[in-house]
Amino acid sequence: MSSSFHQMWEELRPLGRDSSSGGYRRFAWTGADTDCRAWFRAQAEARGLAYELDRNGNQWAWLGATTYRDVAPGEAVVTGSHLDSVPDGGAFDGPLGVVSSFAALDELRGRGTEFTKPLAIVNFGDEEGARFGLACVGSRLSAGALTTEAAHRLRDGDGVTLPQAMERAGHDPEAIGPDPERLAAIGAFVELHVEQGRALDLSGDPVGIASAIWPHGRWRFDFRGEANHAGTTRLEDRRDPMLSYAATVLAAREQARLAGALATFGKINVEPNGVNAIPSLVRGWLDARAAGQDTLDTVITGIERAAAERAARDGVDLDVVRESFTPVVEFQHALRDELGALLGKRGERPVPVLGTGAGHDAGILSATVPTAMLFVRNPTGVSHSPAETAAEDDCVAGVTALADVLEGLACR
């Protein structure tokens, strides 16, 4: 890796890493998150960039401006990603984009590049939603896609509200809310991210350009039965919500398989959660994604129908709540094509353009800001796991590609 990239990577790598799993637990507004934020600020100040913390807890590092208020509408070129993680997540998901942004700036300075537009590097807060159950909180708040009232109602597994967590971390929760003037200053936002899949590995390309993000959402299924003794209650006398839940997990897999979509129950809470007790409540969270909205609607309808039929059979009550949803994001064709042209100057063949089922801050901002994404090859396709990886040569290729894009956008 380039020297600046390698040094930053080594400094960031131990922050929030769990020694037992080898994965990362960088949850929003925790000690690990504070450490990552301190790292970001140190990188900004070491490069002489103006550091800024916005009303929603997102971090900014400015070149050619001290704040968005110094920037004419649509003039700023912004890059970056996030530093938080899913539970026991990998090292690359999010941080690769932030580290690569600083490294790309270092490369451009090494080239002697003269910027004609303000440049900013951003770390969006709580992208993964691991603590409060809603992804992209920082960017959603800024874009007005999450209301202040709804944000104040978010709670973690221990009952701590988002405002309480922010206040304990030293941030004013009363300040959060839409930030339209800041977003109006952005003419282009380019997010680099490790690919969460194997399309680039299969095509043999180190870097790709995003075409679109599939529509996706999270649904909570509450199955309510009757708690009872596991050793004395006859099978035919039970109202066991675990049976309903288990059948729904299998139904989700089948519905997704038939539709060519993705559906995953990856989180579950059980009450009273005793080995020798029939549960009274099984609460499971469904993540579902598809290439098109009609397909996703079909999958969700099929899963809900299967859940309701099984719950009725088991004498179990069912409630389904959609906790979050992001419609399909088709990245702006003009900016996407411009990235292809800028990167095509160096390559012998066109840079591949590919869709993704993973959500990103770029997808949230795309409704109000011209956005684009670069993907760096993931040789295994594994993500949201300690096994997530990317080769050094590909990371360097990603930095070079991002530098080329920023040079083309901010130096013309």
C-alpha cells in the first residue's frame, strides 16, 4: 500500500476491534466510535484541513473552505464514507472509503494538483444502524429523510435513546435535523466502498462504478404466544411462537429463492429466553432486498402471508412493522458516465458498472445531491464479517481511481 494509506490503516485497525472474534464493534456514540472520531479529526488536522462537526454528528474536513457556509451552491466536491460497523463486522466496510479519501488527497498533493473547487472529506455517523436499528442515521437526518421526532424515539437494546447516547458522548441532541443548506453546497459526492459481493472478482477488475442500489428495507415480526413449562406442557397444548418464527424463516428463504431476491432473518429476541421455557414472545427482524420494487413487494407479501397462516395454526398473534425502507437508487447517469470517462483514460478497457444490494449514505443523499460510488474488489465476496478483505494492490488501485475522479471533478 502507499505509505500514507498504510500508516492510516495501521492506526485505525485496532480501534473497536474485539479480541475474541477479531471483528469490529464500532457502534454509534460509544467509546469505540469516539476513538474513531478522534482518529478522523487527527487526520484532518495533520493535513491542515478545516475540521467541522455538523448538527447531526457527521464529521467534515475541508480544503479550500472552513465550513459549507464558505461554499457557493453546488461548488463543493465531497468524498468519504463511514467508520462505524455492524456487530463483529469487517475492517473494510466503510473505513476503506474514509482512509482512501485522505490517501487520495495525499496523492493529489504529491502530483502538485491545484484545486479550483472546495473539497471535503466526510465521515457519516451511524451508517450501519447496529445500535439503534436504523441504517444511515447521520445522512438520513441531514437529508430530511429521518425526522427529528422519529430520531428521538430510537432506542438501543438497553433502552438508551439516541438523544441520551448523543448527550453522553458530548453532542447536543437538540441540534439534530435537516441540513439543506449544507447539502446544497455539494456539487458531487463520490463514495468509495469495498464491494460487498464478487462481481469484480469474477470480471477480473480491481475497481468498478455503481449503477444502482436495490430497494431494501427492514421489517420486525412479533410473534406472541403463551409462556409455559417446557417439561410439562403437552405439545398439543402449546402456543409456541418459536414454531411460527421458524416456519417464517424458511418461508422467507423460499420466497426469495423463487423471486431471485434476498431475504434474511438475522436478529432475534426471545422472551423469557429460558432453556426450559416455552417463549411468550419471539421478535425477529427481516432484511429484504431485490433488484426491483415489484419483486420486493411480492417477496414481502409472500412472507407476511406465510407468517400469518402459520401463526394462526399455532394459536399465535402476529404483528409486522416496517422499521425502515429505502427505494431503488439509480445513481445520476451524467456523474456516473463522467466517472467512467475519467477512469477510462488510464485503463485499456471500460471500468465495469454494477448494481448492488447493499445500502449506503450515497444512496440516501442521491435524492438531493449528485452522487456516485466506486467499488474496490473483494476477492471472497464476504462482508459484514471479520473475514472481509481486499488485496493491497486493489486498495491502491482504489486510491488512484478516487484521486483521478477528484482531480477531474475539483480541478477543472
